[in-house]
Amino acid sequence: MTTHDTIVVGAGVTGLVAAWRLAEAGQDVVVLEARDRVGGRLRSELHDGSLFEIGGQWVSPDQDALKALLEELGLKTYERYRAGASLYVDRGGNAKRFDGEDLPVGPETAAAIERLTKTLDDLVAEIDPDRPWDHPEAQRLDRITFQQWLEDQCDDVEARDNIALYVGPAMLTKPAWAFSALQALLMAASAGSFRHLVEADFILDRRVAGGLASVPLELARRLGDRVRLCQDVTAIEYDADGATVVVGQERLRARSVVLAVPPPLVRRIRFTPELPAEHRHAREHQSFGLVIKVQVEYPAPFWREVGLSGTGFGPYQLVHEVYDNTPEGYATGHLVGFVSDESADRIGALSADQRREQVLSSLATYFGEQALAPTTYVESDWQHQELTGGAYGTSFDVGGLTRYGRVLREPVGPIEFGTSDVSGLGFQHVDGAVRIGTELAQCVLSGR
Ligand SMILES: Cc1cc2nc3c(=O)[nH]c(=O)nc-3n(C[C@H](O)[C@H](O)[C@H](O)COP(=O)(O)OP(=O)(O)OC[C@H]3O[C@@H](n4cnc5c(N)ncnc54)[C@H](O)[C@@H]3O)c2cc1C
């Protein structure tokens, strides 16, 4: 049987960062990845010769861990295109232009949005993203849905719908009644403030030249043949001295295992002895949200010619948010839009042609008829991939964060667990994956 210091399961950013730090520290490490590629939720594809980022792509200014890694790997970033006016599609389906961050809504709704934003930011300032369950009001806030919390705070429906949009469809990719107010506060705290989630120019600030998937590709290049693809780990037997990891007919032994797979996927692996019950329960209460990322390419970025940035929000639209997604140096024009949670369920049941027609029709509500005729149309497909299961990441159901949150980062014997889904800062983002990967490597090295 082959023996290593550490076996890392999963070649997403978390697993690769952990492996690289362990290798740098002189450990004999191997990475086992079930897919035939590295990167997990980061993947780039060429369609009709153009680059499309199917998973994560943006970097924001607060993401220090990711920014430092980009620098270390020698990867360059560029600013997302943003010059010009944004669009807001109201309940009546009217697209209205606006500048800055303030939505073109009536004065009462605008005041209600500002009040809710301030209340959220005051609460967020009190939350430790690594330990949200320690907040004095944590139990109460974790037992009500975010939707209920918003209704208790505010009578203005349009204000509520817009605030719900930023955390629900746009971030956790679940309806605001499917997660708790505390989970919403954690989402905001992980980005530094609620206002940061609202500011597209902040949260979607920069992109990586060649795509964010260059990060796992470069880490894997450095790790070389320590990374093994098509290795679906099905069983782990562990004891006080280490663990035996089973892949097909092969058994590999190590002193430590880093299980860098999303919490719901831990269940695909058979453990001997069984994991403690609360470890299984915790992961059953954390589930993937669902968003379909849709990207379209046109012969030119026609919206720029009429002074539009390509940014649009529409809490009542099928495509609830849209941005100019033209890669640096392209003469063609790209838009990216998102269809989330129940809307994604609904269009997911349609034929590919019907889905495309409905998505393009929603884009046309923002940008007019020219949006109906792209040269290329690409949908992300994470919900159909068993080795992910949704997008962007996972979050707890109501009450789960206070009941089980602390369990997700606890080791079991020689096994450490984690992905961006359990990060405080950078929660559900690549920055969180870098942080967790670094932390897991430190835990292994310190033999905690
Ligand atoms: C559509 C979409 C858009 C996003 N947008 C952004 C964005 O703009 N900015 C941002 O920062 N983040 C974004 N994210 C989130 C970001 O991509 C993830 O948070 C991050 O990539 C997660 O990395 P990870 O390594 O923690 O997990 P993963 O990438 O999920 O890696 C886990 C790996 O484990 C492997 N695996 C699972 N089970 C096994 C097994 N039994 N044996 C072996 N291997 C196994 C999987 O194949 C996978 O490669 C987005 C995600 C999606 C899906």
C-alpha cells in the first residue's frame, strides 16, 4: 500500500491550496480528484472561439487571501467594464436608467431601502463571520427566515424585495424564506458589510486575465504528478495513527487526510468507523442553492453605444441581475445574467430552446430587441453535476447555523474537513477557499 504524509481529497481551490502549502512545508502529499480536471467550481470553456467562465469569476477588493495568492502565482487582473448608466426593471417591467448605487424607486421606497441597509449593517458589524453563533441574538435571528425578518422590519414591498434580492437570489441563491436572518447576516459579514453586497462595483470588481480557473490550473501545474485525476474516493477507514483512503481497487495510507469536498458530498464517502452523528446531521442541514449563470455574446457591446454599462437589476425579472462580461481585449460584447432559485427550477423544466427564448426575452426587457439575437449562448450546468450539485455554494436551513455551524470545521481523528462553504470571511467565494485551504494545511502541520 502506498503511504503519504497527507492525502487531499478534492482538487478545487481549497484542496489545491492545502496541498501546495503542505508540499512547500516538505510533506509528501497526494491530491485525489474525482473529475477528469482540476478546479471544482472554477472552470473555463471556449465557445465559438471565445472564453466563457462557467463558475466563479470575480474578485473583490476585500478578498485579501485570494489577491495575495494571485500575486504569488503571477496572475494578472483587470477591471470589469462598468462605464455608463445602470438599469432597473420595476414591477411593471419598465427599464429605468440610473447612475451610482441608488435604485430609481419612489422616495418612500428609497428611504425604506436605506433604513433596512443601515439596520443590516449595524447588525453585521456585531457579527464575527467565523463564529456567527456567538452573537447575543444568534438564536433568535437563526429561528426566523430572512423574509420574515424583512416583513417585521418594513412595510414597503418593493424595498423588501430589493433587499431580499441581494442576499437571496443574488448570493445564497435560495428564496429569502428558505434561510434564516442569521445566515443572511453571515453572508453580508463575510464580505465586510451588507453595503458591499449591494455595490456591484465592489463585489464584482475585477476579473483574472485568462479566467479565475487559472488559479487551480497554476496550483496543479506546480504540484505536478502529486495531483491524480479521475480518483473518486469512495471510502475512508481511519484510526488513531492515520487513515486508509479507498479509490476503486486501490488503497492509499496517510497520517492525515484533508477532505476538501463540499459538505453535502461528504455523504458519498463511506467512513469506518462511521462519522459521529452530529457530523452527518450538520452536513444534511447544509444544502446547495441553485442559480443558472447565462452568458451571451454579440457582435459588439451595443449597450455601450447608448451609454449603458450593461449592469441591470430586476427583482421581478427572470434574469434578476445582468452585467457586461466582455473579456479584456475582446471586440465582441458579452453579457452575463443569473436565473436563481425558484425561477431556475421553473426554467430548468423547460426544453433548451424554450429556456433560451425566455432568458433572451428577459434580457430584451433590459436592453431592447438587439438582446434577442446573440451569436453564442452558454448556460452553466452545476445542478446536473453530482460532484457539485448546485451553485454558487451551500448554506444552512433555518436554525442550522446555531445548531451545527461549529461542527463543520471540526476534525474527526486524522481527517480535516473544509471548502469555501465553511469559511467565515469569503464564505462561498474563492477567497474563502484560499483561507480554508491555508487553515487546513496549518492544522495538519501543527497536528492539532
Ligand atoms: C456559477 C458560479 C459562479 C460563482 N461566482 C463566483 C465569483 O464570481 N467569485 C467567487 O469568488 N466565487 C464564485 N463562485 C464560488 C466559487 O467558485 C467556489 O466558492 C469555490 O470555487 C469553491 O472551491 P472549493 O475548493 O472550496 O470547492 P469545489 O470547487 O467544489 O471543489 C471540491 C472538489 O472536490 C471534488 N470531489 C468531490 N467529491 C469527491 C470525492 N469523493 N473524491 C474525489 N474528489 C471529490 C470535486 O470534483 C471538486 O473538484 C461561483 C460558483 C459558481 C458555481
